[in-house]
Amino acid sequence: MQKKLLILTTYFPPQTEIAAARLKNIIRRLLRLSWDICCVSPVDLSYDYAADEVLGKITLIAAGTTARVPGLRAAASGRRTLYGSLQDLVAGSPLGKPAKGLLHAFRTARWCRKAYALSLQAISRYLIGTVLVTVPGIEAAYVGGKLKRRVKDLRLFCEYRDLISDNRIYGEFYSRLENAVMRKMEKAAIRAVDRFIYLTPEIKHVYGQYVHYNAAIPDGIVLTNGYDRESYPDLLPGAGKEDRLVISHVGHFYGSRSATNFVSALALLEEQEPQLARSLHVRFIGKTEAAMRGEIERICVKLRLVRVSFSEPVPHRQALEIMMRTDVNLVITHRTGSEYAIPGKIFEYIGAGRPILAVTSDPLLIKLMREENLGWVCPDEPEAILRCLITVCALWLEDRLEPISGADKFELSRIVKKLDSYLLGDEIRAQALR
């Protein structure tokens, strides 16, 4: 079998989302396993893909730009676009969600048409017989389904890294029209898939429960998240260490994922344990919704919390360096919770080797943190966070913060070997690999 693969995605470097970084790492490993890869994806026009050590080795076909992809977080660069401006306009109008839904539907249909046409051309030109669609966005999955129905003998693999129709976190952001359109698109996409890939056993279980129109659903494999050791910079132990306890959060805040309770806990620490508070520096690196950031900054100003800083998203390798140089890495999950997924950022934190403070009620994440002894867990409540902060500060003052051990089991190479076997049709070997 020829190892020619078309990847369809709406998350692609240099976007800072973990999905984009993970895909690049997977491509790196697939290239070493002799796959010839073509990728249809939105691109960042300011990025030099040809000079990239990994992406310069694949055939990249631009389906729009990263600033114009339909969806919840469209512009990775932060630059204002016409689409973003229209979203802001309709959000403040009396029509509200319905108008936003119509705009989203229009943008989605436009992107799907373009991606479909470009994918058809690539399949014909490069004689590609295998397509891998990676979601959580439904757009790429829908295009994959159309390709399968059009191209004879095409093998379609779909990787579900989240739930679509049954997503309790993102569903609240969409209008009734958007949710209805997404469900219809997902149903059309799933019907066409030959083989399924899931990020966790729980996602596989949920799809097995509510999808009954594709017999391949129960036979799909689970490919968890992981980290790629080669992506990390070479740093000497303790390089860049500050004279304060540094806690870093790398990632975005939006919706019910918020740092407001964490900052309130810092205020309690300042009040109850001022000596510990003075030893602490908290850094938030990434995008934060404007209203949320304003609320956090007001709390900081009111309570004179000067040891809290915000910075914009940074390139992936720089983010990894921040994770390695920090004393403790922080993750805060959605307050609405997830019973089926673990944030991909956790695995990059594991690769960085620093202990983790997880503010979460997600059962899978709590289980992983405790089983692997990764650090500390508490619910997203100021008093609970305060207790964790006191423990962490005390350990730091005593120089007893221990690095994470046993991270090798989460290295990405084993995951890609499993994917390689699955794409080649060796399902028995793929299921057996751990």
C-alpha cells in the first residue's frame, strides 16, 4: 500500500492551540515512517512554512487563512478581521444569537466549499487514497464525508478529539440554528467514515451510545494525547530560575474557563499569609476574553496584587520553554466540567517535567493527576485554591518541589506507531500497541 495521506484540519501551526501543536508533532513522526503527506488547512500568511523543519517537507494547500476560519475562536493572531468585526456587531444587536448563527453558517459553508474543491484536486493530482480528518470543529469532518461520497475507494479516517453534537461546554455559545446545522453536518460526516479514532475511551463510549448509523463506531481505536520530546528546547537544570515561586498558566481563558477564582485565592493568600504571598509570581500567557481580563485586572488593582502578570500568546517552542523554566505549571478547566476528555496541555506540562497545580472538577484529569503523582488538585473555589497555594509555597520555601517522574509513557512516538498501523489497515496490531 502506498503511504500517501491527505490531512484535513482547521487547526494548524503557527496557531497556539494545543491541537495545532499536536498535529505538527504527529506529522513529524509520520514523515519518518515514510508517509507522503498533503495537508489542506487554513494558513497564517505571515508564517514561513517553507523554512519550517517539519511543515516544509509536506505539501501544504491553503484553505483560507487562520484569521478567517469559522468557529468560536477564529483569529489566532489576534488581528481584527471583517468577520470578527461583524461578529462583534451582531453580538450587540437586538437579533443577537440568531444573527450570529446566520453569519457563522455562511462562513462555514464558504470554507467547506473551498476546502472540498482543493481536496478533490489534491487527491486527483497526488493519487491519494487515504484521508485523515482531525476535529473538534465539524467543518473538516463534513468535507471529509463529501470526499468519501465522491471519490471511489477513498479510505476515510476521522479523529474525534472532542464531542460535537453532545458537547456540554461549547453548546451554550451557539444559537439554536448553529447547533441544528452542526448536528446535521455531523450526521452526514459520520455516515461516511470508514474508521474512527478517539482521544479517550470516554469519547468513544459517548459516540457509541448516541450514534447508531455507522457500524464502525465501536471498532475505532483510542489515541491519547502525548508530548513530543523533540519539540522541547535543551535547557540546563534550573536555567532562568527566579528568586520567587513562579506559577505559570499557558493557554486561553474563555467561557466557563476563568482565572477569577484563582486571583481571588491570591487575594486571600495576601490577607492571611502575606509572607508566602510575597514569594509568589503568577503568570498568565495566552488570550483572555476582554470582559474576563478586565474583571481580573480590577481585582488585582483593588487588592494591590502586583505579582500577577498577563502576556499575549507566544510561539509554541517559547511556550514549552516557559513551562520548563517555571516552578509550577497551572491548569484551570471549564467550570461546567468534562467527563470525557483531558486537556492536551497537561501532557505538554508532563513533558516539561515541572509539578502541576490542577484547578478542576474533571474526573479523568483528577484520576490522572493522582495516579501519576503529578502535583496538586483542587476544585475551582477560592478557599480550596488557597489551601493548595499555601502547600505549594511552603514546599518551595523548603526547596522540596519535586519534578515529575515517569513521563516517558506519555511520549508521542508510541502513539504515532499505533496510528501508522491503523492507517495501513493493520487494525489488530494497532489495537495491541500501548
